[in-house]
Amino acid sequence: MKKQNLKKVLLGLSLGLVLCLSSGLAQQSQSTQQVTFNVNLLEWYNLSLDKNTLTFNDVAPQYVSNPSTTEISAAEGPLQVTVFAVVIPSQPVKLTITANGDLTDGSNIIPASAISWTASGNGFASGTLENGTAVEAGSWTGIFTYQEGTMNFSFLRDYVNQVPGNYTMTATFTLSKV
């Protein structure tokens, strides 16, 4: 073969090789992969009380031979309660109050049930405290719950059966799904 013919053959082969490589590269210039997105949505609960102490100051009994009972309202006024929850739709949300014992002053005891409340606001309920028992104070349904309510607590003073003293007790408010 002559040099010129050899050059033409080599040039043709080179051009053919470039075209083959180009078309091969074009076929592999795209690559795909999939990505999985996981979104974890949590349930959320928030309970807000505008005060953490309620005080009941005694009032003088009527001057009679057998004094009865009287309701004493909390000196701080009503308790403002805000509940917020985002939950699975078919599961209601409930607010409960549990007395963590009875009212005590040394060895003197007044049952927790001497404290009760009336409630206002959508879904809020009135009730009476019970030692160690969760008492329902509100209930709501739906994915999203935001409610504001007022609870007016009172103490039932029994002048004949309650010994004077400084009594204390704590109660736990719990917001949870049922």
C-alpha cells in the first residue's frame, strides 16, 4: 500500500473510531438513580397553665350553733388553660387532673375531693379532684386541637370537721391521647 493510501485508511479508521466512541459516550452520558424521601411527622402536645399555685383563704363562718359548709374560691382567680395537640385523627385528646394525695397539715388530712372546679371553653369539663385518680377535665377530637378554657377552682370548707391549719397538696395536669 502506498503511503497516501495508508494515510487515507488510517484517517478513515481514526474517524470511524472517533464516531464510534462519540456515539458510545452519547449513550452513556445519562445515568439515573432513585432517592427515597422519608418524612417523620410526630404527634405534638402542649399544655399551658397561667399559674402554678392556687390558694384558698378561709372565710369566717356564720354565727350559728352548727355552722355548715361554704365554697371558697381560689384567691388567684380562674386558672387559664391552653391545650394544643396534633395527633392521629381517630384518637381523641384528653386533659386529666390527678391529685397526688390528699390535703395534709402534719397528721391532719382533708380529702382531695374538697377541691372542685367549674370549667368554660369548648371541650372543657367541670369536676372534683380524687386522690390518685385521673379526673377528666376536657376532651377533643381531630388532627389539630387548639383550645383555651377557664377553670374556676373552689374549696369546700367544712367548719365542723376540718381542723384549722395550712394544708398542701399537688395535682398533675396531663394532656394525652386516649
